[in-house]
Amino acid sequence: MKWFLIFWAGPIVFLAGWYWLSYYDLNFGIFMLTRQVHDLTFQLYGKVLGLPPQEIPPLVARAIAVDSLVVFAIMGFRKRRQIAAWWKARHASGSSADLASKESLSSAP
């Protein structure tokens, strides 16, 4: 499961880092991080997909969000027994029988 998360998060972190650095033109002398490459990349993808380049980043963000939901659903499914046990233990510890003991009841007239 650890490698699954690494192979899922690695490209997302790499893409987000490249997008942020190239969008703000923080290139540190690396051509790949320049705003020119950023614009050229989205123009190229826009021509290939037949979309305006401005519409591509929100589509990628939406795809990452859906992909993340699928990954977390898989993780939840694999750990469903542990989650169910935690949930039962959490709700069992706060039962009303424990709260209504002789010491906690009022002795007011």
C-alpha cells in the first residue's frame, strides 16, 4: 500500500510543483520551469485536445480530485475492518449506562 501511495502522490506532487513554479516563472535557471514552456505546453495540449489552453488546468485539477477520491476509497475498502472496529469502540465507550452512575446523579431534594 505504501508503494501504491508513492506512485500515486509522486506524479501529482511533480506536476503541481512544475505548474506552480512555471506559472510564476520561478525557473532557477532551468528552462523547463520558465513561463514560456508553461504556455507552450498548454498550447500544445490545447491543440491536441481541441480545447482552449485556459480550460486545461481546471480539467487536470478535477481529474486529480476524482483520482484522489478513488485512491482514498480503495484505501478505505482495504482497511474497512479496522475502521469499523474503531467506530464501534468509539461509540461503545460513550454509552449512557456509564454516564448515569450513582456518583454522577444529583442528591438534591
